[in-house]
Amino acid sequence: MNITEIKPNPEFEAEIVAAGGEDVKMCFQCGTCTASCPSGRRTSYRVRKLMRMAQLGLKDQIVNSEELWECSTCYTCVERCPRSVPIVDVVIALRNIAVAEGHIYDNHKKTAASFYKTGHTVGINDKIKALRSSMGLPEIPPTVLSNKKAMEDVDKILKATGFNKIVE
Ligand code: SF4
Ligand code: SF4
């Protein structure tokens, strides 16, 4: 895209702020994050570029980008950023915006569905139950899986935050 075609996008800026990514404005494009990023070594993901796209309000390009999902949230960039930009918070804010608009991979949706249904992103099956028994552990771990009240609380939180809409 030609830089002259980019128009201010205050609505997207407000969305980023509301989603917890306000400090993206602090980025001065030094590139330290990209130079430190292990995901960027293996993929086309460039975290400095993502920060700049967010500053420029390029919402459509961001929410449709595969690279948005390449960050492993390892926090290496956050430790090294000279401007103390909470980069991972910004990435998560951008992902939340993307998901709210229906941009979600099937596998992520399946993981979210498992969490909504069981309180765990990775469910328990007969094989895991047998393995636990063989190790002298109860078949069902002492988590929400064996605590009805705790699962009801999780359910309330997920509904109150709108998480259920991702999977329903
Ligand atoms: S290290 Fe910080 S200031 Fe430098 S480009 Fe990355 S986010 Fe911006
Ligand atoms: S947190 Fe994400 S963007 Fe930062 S270095 Fe790790 S993988 Fe790269």
C-alpha cells in the first residue's frame, strides 16, 4: 500500500485502547523487537511492522493477517523494548479485536469450545484417565472437572465476558 493512501483511523485507535493496547503509540520503530523475535526467525511475522500497522490504523490488513497469530507470547521483545511498549498486550488486543469480528482459526475455535465446555483447553479422555490411575492419581483431577460450583463460576465469567459468543 502506498503511504499516501493511508487515512487516519481514530475508531481503530480507540478500539486498540479499549482492548488494552494503548501504549502502541510509544513505539518509535527501532526494530529491537523484530531482531529479538524467535517467531520472526521462522515465519514472515515482523512484530515491528505489526506495531506500525497498528499505529497507522490499518485494521483490515491486521485482522486478516496470518502473521497476527505467529507471536508465541514469549515476551522476549517486551524485555528488550527501549520504550517499554507492552508489545504482547498490544498483540493480544489486536487478536481480541480480530476474533470479535469473526476472524478465528478452526483450531483456535475448537480450543475455545473445549474451554467453554470443560474449563480446560485440553480435555480429558479415557487414555489420560487410565494414565492417571496407573500413577496412583484420581482419574479426574481436582480442578473444575471435579468441582461443579467452580465450573458454574467459570461459566458465569465466560458468559459475562462474552467468551461464549466465540463458540456458539
Ligand atoms: S522494540 Fe519497542 S520501540 Fe522498538 S520497534 Fe519494537 S515496539 Fe517499537
Ligand atoms: S512475544 Fe511474540 S512478538 Fe515478542 S519476541 Fe516473543 S514471539 Fe516475538
